[in-house]
Amino acid sequence: MGREIMKIIVAIDSFKGSLSSLTAGETAAQAAREVFPEAEVEVFPLADGGEGTVDALVEGLSGEIVHLAVTGPLEKPVESRFGFLPELHTAVIEMADAAGLPLVPEGERDPRRTTTYGLGELMLAAIDRGCRDFIIGIGGSATNDCGLGMLTALGARFFDAAGKTVGRTGGDVAAVRRIDLAGLHPALKECRIHVACDVTNPLYGPLGCSHVYGPQKGATPEIVEEMDAAIRAFAGLAERELGIEGAQVPGAGAAGGLGFAFHSFLKAELKPGITLVLDALGIEKALADADILLTGEGRMDRQTAMGKAPVGVAKLAKMKSPKLKAIALCGCALPDAEAVNEEGIDAYFPILHLPMTVAEAMEEETACRNLRQTVRQALLLYRAAQG
């Protein structure tokens, strides 16, 4: 291997509902040190920009969770939060904490009634704490308001044909006839906003936010057509009045048009979630000359191979250290999980050793024991193969 001391990097996504990213990582690292006592072992949290990103980055970068009440998707107060990384002056936000689909009861789902206003309130609270860098995951939204609510919270104003201020929900987008950005919070000019966006949908049309994601948020076919036309008109107005373009930018249709709002109104950068997280953690330097990467997640399947966190970090690891072996651990693996072997993961190992219920398998003590035992056996095989 060309190095006297073995180097092992551990970066495991959370086993949702069971182990946090760092708990899984520290457990795997303990097992690695038992097999290779002299090895250099480093643990990094891992997430892909979706659920768990705030917790992973706060734990990994010595941040704190800030709790506050904001306007929820149905314009009622909800308890929300964001991650604050004081040393980096950075806020980590999951928009679903303020406007996520689980916050809307199934019987009340209608994207004409929901708003992203609470997301804007989270951003304002972070700005007040001195944050000028933002990492924002926008998956799991209940909204289709093209960012109208968020932008309104941040100080933008939108007017109807009579010159009256319009509302801030998805259904209000159709009424907008004039846009005034003069009142946007002045600190936004200093902010660098990085948006975790893993879809490439344009803003409107057959592949746009209304048609593709509207139905899961409660939109009927008639509502889909209505909202698609409203959002198309809104984007045209922004282009005519302000010279703002971006409706066809890959990801513009993410989260009900939030991708468009971030890119076009706030000059944000849309990037794959795993790329944003790995950049923030600074893991690239640690991967140089590493021998083994231990990664994984709760369930491994074909979606993992399509760019989720374990594959993302494995690909980066292979770029930085071509001889590295990437070993993945998972709570369970579907038959199509073998696709990950073509995407940078050399081998994966489900951690269950005995028949048990899902509830039993997800108990933290049991999951840690199973994970530790599986890592040990995988590394013992590696050690034997190395002679």
C-alpha cells in the first residue's frame, strides 16, 4: 500500500430511526481500531442534503441547534429549527422543518394553500445571528409557491393588478402583476447561499414542479394545470420586469419552484446535496492516501447508486486515493443494491446476524452491536486478503 500506517476514513449516513450518523461512525471506528490497532482512523458525519443534514453538520462541526417557532406551511405556527455553525458563520437549514409535507395532514393537502414563508423566517433568524453562509436542503416540501412565501418573509413585495399586496401561498402566485425587491433584507447582498438540490426539473411544463410533484402534495389534474400556468406567468413577469431568468435552469422546479426563487432572486448556487455536505466537512483532504473508506446507510438499494451519500463519498474517495477500498454497511439491502458496486462501493454488508423484527433491529444497542460485529468481520477479511 505504500504507507506504514493504515488510514481508515469512516463516513456513514444515519440509519434513520435507529443510529445517528456520528453514532454509526464512532461504532464502526471502534471496530476498525480493534482489527487495526495502529491505524489512523478518522470519523466524519455524513448526509446528502436531506433529512439528517442539520444534525450531521452540527455534530461534525461543533455547532448548535437553534429552536424557534415559525409560520408553518398552512400559515399556522410550528416549532422549527436550524443549525448554527458559529466558527464558520454558517446556517444549515432543512426547509422541511418549516414547510415540509409531513407538517400538513393528508386531508388538508392542497399546494394552493401552502407557503414557504417559514423558511424565510428561519433565514432571517440566522442572519440576525451573524450568518452569511447558508447550506439549505430543499427536499420534502409541501409547497408549490415558487418561493413567494420565502421571498415575502425576506422583504420582497408582490402586488396584484389593483396594486394591492398579494398573499404568500401557492394559490397567490396567479395574482402577481408587479414585483418589488427593494425591501429585501440588506444583508442578503453579503450572503452566500448554497442549495442542496438533487433534481433537474425545470420550473414549468410537463417536467416542471406542478406536473411532477404537485399530485403528491394534493393537487388534482385541474389544480396542476392552474398552478403550472400561474408559475409560467410569474417567471415571465420576473424576466420582463427585472431581467431575472432561470426557469429552465436544472433544479428550478425543485421544491415547488424554490430552486427558481433561490437561483434567480437570491443568486444562490444549486448543487447536489452530497457535494455540499462533503465540501462543508472538508473530508476531501482527509481522504488523500486513505486505504479504506467505511460508509453506508440504513437501507441500500438502486437509489443509493443514483448519487446518495454513500456513493457520493465513495466516488470522491476513489478520486483522491485510487487504491482505496470502499466498504459499505447497511441495515438492509434490496435485491437491486448491487448497482452500488458499479458506482464506487467495492462491497456492502447488511449488518443483521439473526432473524428479528424491524423494531428489534432498530434498537440502538442492537444496531450498534450488529454494526460493530459486521465491521470487524469485513475488516478481518480485508486483513487476511492483504496477507
